[in-house]
Amino acid sequence: MTKSRSSARLLLRAAVLLSICFLISPADAGFRKKRGGGDVERRAEKEGAGRRPGRKERKRIEREKAMKFAKMKAEGQDQISMTKEAAELRSYELRKKKKKGLLRRKEASLAQVLFPGASPEDYQQGEPIPAFVEQVESKRTHLPFEFYDLPSCPEPAEKIQKRFRQRKNLGSRLMGYKLRMSPFNFPTKDDKGCTPLCVVEVGGKKLRWLRKLVDRQYRVHLTLDQLPLLMRSRELNYAVRGYPVGFKAPPTFTGLQEDEFYLYNHIKFTITYREEPEEFEGVRIIGFDAHPVSIDYMKDEDMKTVAQDTNLEASGKTDGWSKCKADISPINDPESYLKLRSGSSGEALKIMFSYEVHWQETDIPWADRWDVYLVGSPDDEIHYFAIVNSLMIVVFLTGAVATIMIRTLKKDIAGYNEMQTIEEAQEETGWKLVHGDVFRPPQSYPMLLCVLVGSGAQIGSAFFATLLASMLRMLNPIKKGQALTAVVVLYVFCGVIGGYISARLYKFCDAKAWKRNTIATALAFPAVIVGMFMVLNIFLRIVGAATAVSFLTVFFIFLLWGCVATPLVFVGSYFGYRADKIDVPTKTNQIARYIPEVPYYANPPISNLLAGMLPFGSVCIELFFIMSALWLHQLYYIMGFLMAVLVILAATCAQVSCVMCYLQLCVEDHRWWWKSFFNCASAGLYLFLYSIWFLASKLELVGILPVMVYLTYMSMISLAFSLFCGTVGYVSCFWFTRRIYGAVKVD
């Protein structure tokens, strides 16, 4: 009965479905097909567009793109202009940089890579956009100055709007960065012809100093909507940040016996914007360019009556100038260049500054406005090659360590453990022979060794925490002031780690002056760094450099050092001394064993120098990019590469230290404590020598003080690098000796 009912229900459902199908006429079906055909096709296109192409399809698309852009390059298409073709070529050349994350997830733009979480700012018609002046700096000196230290127009009196303010941090103060309004006005979409700004008189020392700035190729840096100012050249396919203070003409150009110096006193600003009412309201800034012009306005009669530092634009005195009118755009003409030279009777030089603004619309999206700043930067593949080179060193060392651990040590331990008679035990040789002395605490300067190891552990943990914060997008390395603040703060908080490690090692040495050791750990490395910095700051203050630190900042550093860093080191030391003493597998003899003579190349400092080559060699390629970012003003933002290099460096130091320690113990030399530290710490010496090579070959520094600044900072970096490598080597040797001597039977 149940089966018949279910069969009847199925038949009824089938009949209903058939009747519905027959009720639909062919005309209706054709009408619906005709009406919905476009939707179906569009849906199919969307599905096809959303479907991920296969491997062959991707290769075909890549070949077509490569051919297309190669043809554009052959036809002379530049990469730095704001045209659609140049933007496409830039995007293609930088396609490998538009990725981020541990798994290299593809991103839509460089803005998401460089400034994650940043949102565009929209401006309305006529709304003033503030431009900020940064340091006036040069690659040839690394002694930046404030913009308003130069002969220039006075700083505007109005305050910075709240939405444009930037938080002041310790790193920005240490680097001398100050947010100051520029004397130029940029109302949104408001073109300006030649607009006089002010008149300044320059003479005597100020004029000679200005000539020196021009000679040393100083450049003025501005930002608009957080976008740095650029100078572009489509003919040379070249873009550079900032505009020069002036230029120098050789005698072959002027016909004089010496060089002539000229000043750029008129700036042509070009602001590129995008306007898309369907997507957003207002205007978004895409580009900020400048073209400097040198022009002598002295022939104008009004120049003789205008007072010095008068704000001509604010006072409405912008009319009546023969060479600067709204319909006249000054050009660079050799006949009208402004010479930086006083009058015939020694009177001061009178300079009028002016500017003009042009707004140009573009189709380039806001997210791609940073592409031009990375044109010409090294490809990410070079970073990959550097890491592969470092990995080859690690693989080589891993093979050496594996050979020692698996073959040699296993064979030695098996042979030692099979010794049964007293005669065989007395005939033992090699590294087991020094089992009674290998854990003898260092007899020379044990406190100094513990302080150095603790300081190195503090430096390494702070650097690791900084890189980890950058990878987790908690810190933006592009903002150098923020990054430097994070390094200083994390170093202070990592004082707990430095104090703990120093205390545990000092307790192992059976030393009693734990207070002295803790104070030395807290003060030694910071005292050296702060001392060098303070001496350098005196010279920077004398020359008036922008990087000279104020007394308030120095006081804050000492406050942070004395009230936060030192107590944290004491906290770590407290837990270190409370912990149990480090156990070792063998007992120490009362009388130290005689150490036989070893070859000269196995003794310090030759053995230290040989061992330090490999740790330095594992990072030397990536070190070039870091040095370029520090001293050549290039962008370095890929912290994942730096983290990989840090791990490779630590692994290299550990393996080199283990191998050198094993070879040292095999020749019956049990004094491995200081040697294990200096074997890897010598890499800091190679870093300092590399910095000298970089100074001689890549930098064109002029003057004694710039060289002193460079060598001072590089010596600080080399010292920190040396302490970190030495700490890794020391800790690795300690672990290595405990492992191998714990595996043998010792009576």
C-alpha cells in the first residue's frame, strides 16, 4: 500500500512538470532568449573573467605584455611622465614590487605596500592645500639644514590644520625632522602665473655660505599631501626628489677664470590631480613636480624700493613687475641668470623669490602615484639572489657541522665510551682530554665578557622585535622617525633580556660583584653610543646643522636611559641571579691543564679574522641596499628580506662558532670563552672596512665633518653588529660544549 502511494506521488509530480513545460510557447521562449541573451552572455563573460586562467594562458598573456612594453621602450616611451602610457610602463616594470606578505600576496598598488591602511585625502575647489618644507640636504655632505636658515621668504604665521599635523616622536627629533609650513600657497585647481613672494638681501658670510651650498649640491625638499616634490626629465627618463638651491657654471661656460654660482629663485610647480565624481567628491593629488628657474629681477625699478623680507603676495604687491606677470612665465636664459655675487661696491645682493602653479588633470589612480618614486630602484630578484647566496653559505656550514656532529663526534664518543681499562683511558687524546678544563670559567675579565654578551643579547632581541613589528604592519619602515623611535623604545624594554643573560653567565663564573656587573650591563653600550653622539652633536651644533639635537631631547634620552632602561636591566638581573646555576656535565680540575703550541693561523687574531669572513659574507649583498637606503636616500621597505637575512646571519654565526670551537678543542685548547666571542664578533670589523670602501667608491663627501659624521654612525652600527654576532657565537659554543661532553662517559 505504501509503495503504491509513493509511485502515485511520483507520477503526479512528473505530470505537473510536463504540463508546465508545454505551457511555455516557442514565441515566449524565443522572446525570453532574445531578452535574456545579453544577460547570459554578460554573465558568461563575468564567469570567464572571474575564472583563473591556466598556466599556458598566463604565459601567453605575459609574453604579449612583454612584447608590448618592449616595443614601447624601443619607440622611446619614458617611464616618469604622468601620461597613461608612461603609467602603464611603470606599473609593468614594478609588477614584482607590488607584492607583500609572507606568501607574497599580490597587491593592487604600491600604496598598499608602502603605506598600508592609508586613505586618500579629497580636496574641494579653492581649498588651500598646505605644503611643508623638509630639510635642505645633499648627498655630498649629509649635513642637512633647515629651509628657513637659508635666505628665503618668512614662514607663514597661520597654524597647521589639525588633520595635517603629524605626531612628534623621539626618532624625528633625533633626525632633525620638523614639520614647518612652506611660504607657497596652493589653492585647489587654482592656476597661478608668476607671483612675487618676497625680497631678501644677502651679503657677507650669508652669501658665501649660500655659494657653498650651491657648490655642494644641496636640494630643497617639499611635500604636498604627503607626496615628495619631484623634478622630472622626459628626455633623460629621469626623476629626482627635490630641486637644487642653484647651479655652478664652469669657466668654459662663462669665460671667466673661476666657477660662477647661480641661484634658483623662481619655481614652477605642476600639480597633477584626478577628479572622478562617480567615485569620490573633490580632487585627489597624484603628482607634485617642480621646475626651477634662475632669473635676475634687479632691472625692475620697484626692486630698489621694496623692503627686505616683505611678503609681497600677502600685501598685494604682485603687480607692476616687468619680468613677473600673470601672463609671463620666466624661463632659464643665460642672459638673465641670477649670479650669487655682491655689488661692485660690496653692497648686499637683493634677491626676489617668486613662483607659479599649474594644475593638470590625469587618469592615473591615486593608488599608483608612488610608482614613479621607485623607478630605477633595484629589482626584488637581486634580494632573492642575495638570500640564495647567504643560504649557500649556511648549507655549506650545515654540511660541515653535520659532518662533525654525525660522523666525527659520533665516532669519537663511541670510542671514548668503549674504553674499559685505565691504560686506555690514560692514552685518550683529542677533545675529551680537556674535559676537566673545558668548563673552567674565564680567568681574564669574566665581568667584561658577561657584559658584552648581555648587551649583544639586548641588541639582537630589540632588532628582532623591530623587524617582527614591521612584518606585522605595526610599524612602517618608510617613516624613518617612527622606525627609529621603535628601535630605541624596544632596546630599552629588552634590557630585561640583557640583564637576565648577563646575570646568569656571571653567576656561572662564581663571581660576587653582581651589582657592579648589573650596572655595567645597563651603562656600558649605551654610554659608548651616547658619548659618541654627544661629541658629534657639539660639532653639528657649531655648524648649525638641522640634525643637531636640542638640550630637551638630550635630557629626555638620559631620562629614558636612567629611569626606564637601567631599572629594567636590574629586573632581569634579579631573575637571573635567582635562577639555578647553569649545570655542566663534567667537573672542573683544580689545576688548569697545559695547552700545547698550535700553528700561528689557529691563534688569535688570525683565527678570529678567518672566522669572521663567513658571517659578513652571508649579509654583504643585502648590506649594500641597506647602506644605499641610509646614505643615498633610497627606499628600503621589504622587512621580510631583512628578517630572513637576520636569521641567516644568526645561523651562520652559530655554525662557524661550533666548527671553530671543535677544532680548538681537538688541539687541546680549552680556553674557548673569549675566542668563541671574537670569532664571530670580528664580522663587525669587516662591516666597518666595508663602510670605508663604500665611502671611497659610492659617496662623494666633501669636507672633514661629513666624513666624521659618516664614520661615527658607521662605527656605532659596526659595534652593535659585532656585539650581536659575538653573542650568538658565544651562546652557541656554550650549548655545543655542553652537548658533546654530556654524551661521553667521564670518570
